[in-house]
Amino acid sequence: MSKFKKISAALLLLFVFTGCASNNVKSYRADLSTAHHLKGKGDIVLKKVTMENGDKNAIMCRLAGNIYLPRKMTYSEYIENAFQNTILLNENKEGASGKKRALSINLTKVEFDSLSGKWFIDGIITIDNKPSQEIKSVTKFGTAYVAYAACRNAADAFDEAVTDFIVKVIDRI
């Protein structure tokens, strides 16, 4: 067998056996350092997190496979759940203050760039019927040349990107 045929066969086998793979985002776990940002902000009542365009439960990564959110949640559901967990953790730590603040979030962008290693989460927030404010969040994560590794890094970094977005929202309250 010629050297060209051997190399071609090896490359074909490599392509067939590598295929595509999916990656799964971890369920969000609120932590005290994030909840600490709520101190002195009153009792936050999260009305709803919405996303008019592109609210899905998976995103393709480098044609290597999808990155899936847990329990087939959409981006808005995941971020709403994460925010509710943070609020609940703060209530358990601080107790109810009696001063209620209504918060609505409309996500305008949730995407990543696996080449530069960045998650982008943008949204428009409304607090107590005051004028809306735009929030832009960029979270850096490690990247890789190999698609599977880069996509795994993106999936692993999503909960941190959500935490960064939540902190930016809280800081505006």
C-alpha cells in the first residue's frame, strides 16, 4: 500500500471516529459572594426574564456539536433560575427587609466566541418602572485550538458568565 493511501486511510478513520460531540452546561449554583452584592438593595422581586430573539436551549459550537443548557432550559429560563437562586440565598442569609424592588430583564444577546474565549450576555433591565438600563457583560474563558476542548471550555464557563451578568444587574439596582 502506498504511503499516500495509508495517510488517507488514517485521516479517514480519524474523521469517522472523532465525529461531533455535545457539551452540557452545569446547573447554576448561587454562592454567597454573588448574593452579597444584594446587601442593602432591599427585597428584589424578579418579575420575569425574557428574550425575544434567539432564546434557545442549545448553541452550535465550531460545527463540533452543540452546547446544551441543563434540563432543556432556554437562556432566559436558565438566567431567571440563576437570579432566583441568588435572591433566595440572600433572603436566607439576610432575612426580609420589607422594601420591595421589582426587576424585569429582557435579554438581547447571549452568545460566545470560542476563538477569543468570551461569553457575551447583554440585556435591558427595568427596576420599579424607572427608565430601562442596558447591561453588557463579557466574560473571558480559556480557549483551545481543538474544537472539542474549546467548546468544553465554553460550556464550563457559562455559569460564570451568568454570575458576571447577575452582578452587573445587581450593581445597577
